[in-house]
Amino acid sequence: MKIEVDGVSAGYGRVSVLSSLDWSVGVGVTGLLGPNGAGKTTLLHLFAGIVRPRSGSIVARAGGRSVASTQRAYGRWIGFLPQHFTLAPELRVVDTVSYAAWVNGVPKASCVAAAEAALDDVDLLDRAADRVRSLSGGQRQRLGLAAVLAHDPELLILDEPTVGLDPAQRLRLRDVVATIGTRRTVIVSTHLVDDVTYMCDRVGVLAGGRIAFDGTVEQLAELVEDNADARGRGSAFEQAYAGIVAQLGSRYE
């Protein structure tokens, strides 16, 4: 699937968040970086069809078909995992995902099979019969991911999926997302530069209300190296990234 964003503007009330934004995202894992307040969540909500653009369009294209984010059919094509979500602790793992499949249009007779396939994708099939309350934080995060995969969406949208996880859990989730991205279009919003480095093929940097950088992780790394400054707190990579955001954002102010 390919997602094409053409001249999208969005905001709340009189506040403009995104302005004439253009972007194109294809199969693979694409990271979305940007400073707090840049509008990453707004852009994700546009991709998810939760927010409608004030102007412009978002169109998904796959297999000769196309559907706009404002059309009802668009919801069948996407899976959205917000940063904060809740799970019923008393439910079995497989029932949680099976219910998510049913809610998203999978025929009742096929829901268990769909759930088991999604759990296999996130390496949780061996916990299918367990109660949600027995899972660790990282396993619950993967369960949430399985729930949004259960109806086999073409586009997966993840908002800060590794926040709150310990290093081992974060690495496990990164591996899962990278594997899923070999056959789907995945957009990952994060403030952790390491997440992008380890699991993304491409990256977009949101600054000044637009996508100010769009390229490969290697191309972003080259910019980092060109602007690196090892002085002060934090890694040179983190300091350079902050400088890049400031430079790119100023182009549109």
C-alpha cells in the first residue's frame, strides 16, 4: 500500500497545526520524528481517519484500488495503535484479539483463526490461552499490536509504541515491528531516535507544520554527522537531531 498526502492542512479551532503538508509513504517501516508540539499526533489521527483535514487529501492506494481517508471504507484498510490503550485483564489473550477482529469486520467464524495469526505475528501465540493480567508490560504492548493486526490491515499506524518499556522489551518490540514492515506499510511516531535507527527504513521529520525531511535512515544519519556536536548533555546524535529540527523548521516560519 502507498499513502499519499497532498496539500493537507489541519488544526483545532483557530490554531493551525499542519500547513500544506505533502508526503508519500510506501511499504516498509517509516519513522515520524519531530519535537513535542510539532503535530505528530495530529498527523497520525489524520492517517487513522479520526481527524479530517481542513484542506487537501490523504489517499491510500493498493492493488489498483484507492480510497480517501474521509471515506468509510478507509477504516478497513488501517490499524491504529494509540500510545495509551486499555485491555480487559480478565479476558484470555486470544479472546482479546478475536474480539478486535470481529469489531473490525472479520466474520465471526474466522475471528479465532485471525486472532491466532496476529498473535503469531507478534510472537505471543504460546500465551493465547493465558489471561491478559498475567502478561508483562512488553507482552501487553505486543498484544495491543496483535489486536490492530487482527483484521489484516494494509496500513499500520503506531504512536510511541516503545514508551515505558525496559530495554529488553523495547528491542523485542522493535524486532516485531521491523518484521511486520516487510509486508505492510507501517508508520511509527516516536521521540526516540534509536527506535528509528533500529527498525525504520525511512524517516520523516515534522517541523514547521510540514514534512521538512523525508529520506532514508542513512541520509538522516549523514545530516547528523554533518551537524554533530559532542559537547553538553546527551549523545552527539541527539544534540545534532535537535539542531536539524531547528534548521528545518525555520524554513517554513
